[in-house]
Amino acid sequence: MAGSQRRNVAIFLDMENLFGGYRNDVTSVPLAKIVRDIKEAAGNSGLGGDTAIARAYANWAHPEMTGYRSQLLANNIEPVQVFSFGNSAKNAADIELVVDALAVATDMPWIELFVIVSGDGDFVPLIRRLHALGKRSLVATTSQPKAGVVNKVLQSVADHFHVIDIPAPPAAPVAAVVMKPTTTASVKAPIKAPVKAPTKKNPAADQHTQLELFKASVHAFLKDDPTLWVNGLVNAPRLGQMLRDRWPDVTYRTFGYKTLTAFAEEGCGLKVTNTPSARPTAGAKA
């Protein structure tokens, strides 16, 4: 498109939102793929050109965050250290990101597209303010279960919403144990050369991995979205819709369950109801 060589895109990555908290595997977010995917989405959608700024917000003092050093350097991403001043680190990261984005919008008028890599609804006022300043917005998240649920309002107010597909890691191979034949003092049995197992896919293992990811999505939804709870029971219609949005090509039938209720109760240990909730149930927990 015309002007595609202009550096008019700013990317802001809410790292903790993507890996689901520092108690999880914080190195599970592939920054190189995320930035590359965003650049393609911005160009293909016609919203923006080249990237001028890319910043990632996290507690970079966390020991495991050092694993990102090479990715940050290779992709020209500026790490922004987040400190907590009495509140949670999550709130501190959100506030730091909002302040930076508004400063860029004011000080760098050539920045036209603001990319917020997060599903957190706290960024809805930021998107609306950017629109008031004449800026365009793109909200992006990953397909990883730990990235949690994308806030519906955040998704609706953005000019464009994009899901970055992160393939699930392959299941670890099971090492084959080769038993040597026993021998006696008088006769020694010939030792046969070990036979290599044929290299082929294991459909059962692949389906098991997919099932675990499918279940992980359910628990992530329950943790982050209070509208899924009705008097301590899981809102089955709402859960079904969220699973269809996140997994368009996979259903509970893929894993042998006849109904969503059977999957939720037998596969996930939950109790469900088909009565929708008028408003979220306070204090509900997954």
C-alpha cells in the first residue's frame, strides 16, 4: 500500500498477561514470532506500515526473564522494567504501558497505529483515548491457554483484533528400553542389534496433548471471566461459545464426549447449568 515504508507503528507488549503470571513458564512467549506476526497483520490489514517502537513491559529482574535477552536484541524490542509501588506488579505494568502509549501519541504525531498485545480489559480507556486523538488501534493476543481470555469490550473497541497462533509444543518422546538377552555359562545367546522404532506420528499422543490444551482453555476462561458463573455453577452456553471462538476446529466431540455437559463434568470435574447469568456472580472462583 502507499506509505508502507513509513515507520508509523508502535507495539506495546503486556508480557505478564501473555504468560499468565510469573508462577508459570515465563519463557513460553516467543517474542520473535509475535513481533513478526504483528508486522504482517498491520501490513495486510492496511492499518499501518513499518514498526517505529516496540516495548515489552515486565519485571525483567525475574531470573527466568534473562532468557529473553537475545530475542529482545534480535527484534529491536525495548524492555521496560516494571516496579510495584504497593500495588500488584500487574497493575503497575498496565499503568506504565498506558502512560507510555499516551506519551508516544502526544510526542510522536507520526505514529498512527498503536498495537496493544494483551487481552486485559484495563486497556479499554486507553484505546478510546487513542481514537479521540485520531490514532488507530490493533489488539493482539496469542492462542496459548495461559494468555487467558480476551476482554470482549477491548476486542470490540479496537480497530482490528488479531490472534497470533502459537503451535503447542510437541509431546516429549518416550525413550525405548532395549533388553539384552540373558546368557548362561555354557551357551551364550546371540545378541541381536537393537531395532529402531519407525519414525511415525502417534495420533493418540497428539490427541491427548490437544485435550490437555482444550481443558487448560476451560480453566483459563473460568479464572478470568466471571460471566461464566451462575450461583457456583458453570454457564454452559457461555462456555461453549468461548470454546468455539478459541478452538474453531476442535469440539468436545473430538475427544469422544457426546455433550458439552459431559465434557465439563466428566473431563474437567465441573458442575454446569444451562441457565444464562444476567450478571457475573461475585466471588466465584474456578
